[in-house]
Amino acid sequence: MSNQEDLPFPADGLLLTHFLTVRDVARSRDFYAEILSGRVVSEENPAIVKVANSWIIMNPGGGPTPDKPEVTLTPPRPGDPVSSFLNVRVADIAAFYAAAQVKGARFLTEPLDRKAELRCYLVDPDGYLIEVGQATGILRGILADLPSGES
């Protein structure tokens, strides 16, 4: 276990972490440590990886518990609709993309220019979507186009 200051336990106020239900804790923990240059601060029960100024917490799924009586946690299955994803902001998307590919990351596309930003998506071992973006046009007030059919 790491030093207490490495763990997501605020002395006051709050902090935000992200929890992922995973099939294989070790595989997912290693993915986030390697691809996002995170630091493992807890191996399991739960696994916690500190990534930049945040933490990703991972544990296997399971059925309802007394504090979440009608909730079952499961990782996504291929073809499941996506309702949320991690959003990672980088200073140099080309460098991140190249380094992550060398480490074995699976991207859906190469970084694309979306006017407001350069962005691409990668998928973790459980199928979770991770957006990687670098601000470009938005820094000059240029926003991305709306999806087709929206105004």
C-alpha cells in the first residue's frame, strides 16, 4: 500500500474518482498504469491507480448489497450502448497516441481534427471507451460543429 497522501481520501471537502467494474482486476489495473502512465496505489480490493490528478478505482462486479439494494454491477458487453466514458485531456495528442500505441493501446481511429480539439478514442480491456483530446480551436473560441441534424 502507498502513502496515505497517494490515496483518494480527502482531509476535508471532496474529491472525484472514477469507479470501473472490471472482469480481471490485475489486467485492468496494469492497463491504466501502463497506458495512462498511472501509479498503482492499491493492488486490489479495490485496485486503485492514480492517474495525473485523479484516481481510477477497479473491482469485479456483483449483485445488490445493503447500500445499493437494486443495483448489479457488470462491465460492458460488446454492442452495449455507451452512456459514459473517461475523458482524458493531453498537452500533445500526437505524442500520447504514438506512445500508447507502442504500449498496445487499441484506438478506434487516429486523432481527428474536430475544430475545437484534436481527439481520438481508445478502448480498455473491458470495452470501456476513453476519449483522448487536445484543446486547439476552443482556445481561440472555435467550437466543434454540431452533429448532423442538430442546430
